[in-house]
Amino acid sequence: MNFSDIFKSSFLENVTSVSILDMVLALALAFGVGLFIFMVYKKTFNGVMFSSGFGVTLVALTMITTLVILAVTSNVVLSLGMVGALSIVRFRTAIKEPLDIAFLFWSISAGIVIAAGMIPLAVIGSVAIGIILLIFVNKKSYQHPYIVVLQCDNHDAEKAAKTFLEKNVERLVVKSKSAKKGMVELNLEVRLKNDNTDFVNSLSEIKGVNSAVLVSYNGDYMG
């Protein structure tokens, strides 16, 4: 060992393992793709409450994944240590919307592909996924489902209300029914013949019907 070996540092030798140009290009491209994913998320969001924090997380996740994969591809030993370090991480945030999982995997996958140098695959693949999501998620069904909540005094009022609904809607399905002395409550899924909802006014005027509420329904939430 000579005098120069004393000041030799393996840490400093790793500084140039990834060039500055590669870092800048990869992170800039990851930011662009992540921003595109964020915009698609905004356009396709159908949940109850939009979370801008989750959208920003998609951008950050794409860049972070790119950063990690750049480090892993430059050093085999580091890749083994990274696997061990990430295996102890636990995420406890609940994913409320099933589609959010697809966006998370999309961000992670885009970051991995960019860091691996497969730029055409990352760009073309992200554009294709974005177009597919925009087409299918925003596609509206011809018959939008609604929930009608009825409160009736007795069986006769319930029967009259159901008969009236069957004449004014395309489809009628009983979702739930609860009864107690002096009151019957029904939750009915209906498909309207058109966008006219004036039939609810006439429904509430039927003798024995105390209230009639029409609620938008998409299978996951009502609002």
C-alpha cells in the first residue's frame, strides 16, 4: 500500500459511474412521462373526491423509480443491497379506486423502462396506454343507472309506486327493502328511458308515498 492508496475512496469512484448527461436526460424524460400520466389520471378520474396529492405522487414515483434503476444498473452489488432495503418497506395507504392501482404500476413501469434506456418503448407505450384509458374509462353507457329511494306508508303504496316506476323507466331492480311498523323503505335501481327525471315529482305525489329520492349510481358510489 502506498501513500495514494490511503486516500483512495471507492465511494468517490462511483461518482462517475453514471454520467451527468444520462441523469439529466433520464430524469427529464421521466418527468415528462410522469406528467402525461398525471394528465390522463385527471381526465379519467371518476371517483368521489379528486386527490391532487395522488396525481403528484404519480409524477414523483416515475422519477424516483428511474433514479433507483439508474443506480441499480450501474452497480451489481448495489442492486442486491437495494432489493434487500426495499423489501422491508411497507405501504399502508389504502387504494380506494381499482383504477388507481393501474396508474401506480404504470408510473413504476415507465420509470423502469426509461432507466433501462428503452425510450421508444416508454414513450410509445405510455401514449398507447393513455389513449386506451381515455377511450374506455370516459365511455358513457347509454343507460345511466340511478337509485330511487322510496319511503311508503304501507304495501298498497309500495305496489302503486313500483307500478308507476315500471311504466316510466326502462328497467327496475329491487336492491334492498326494509320494513317496520308504519313504513316501508325501498332502494330500487332504475335505468331511465331518457334524461328526463320529472317522473320523481309525480312519484312523490302518489298516495302513501312519503318521499322519493333519485340518486346517481355507478356501482361503486352514490352521489
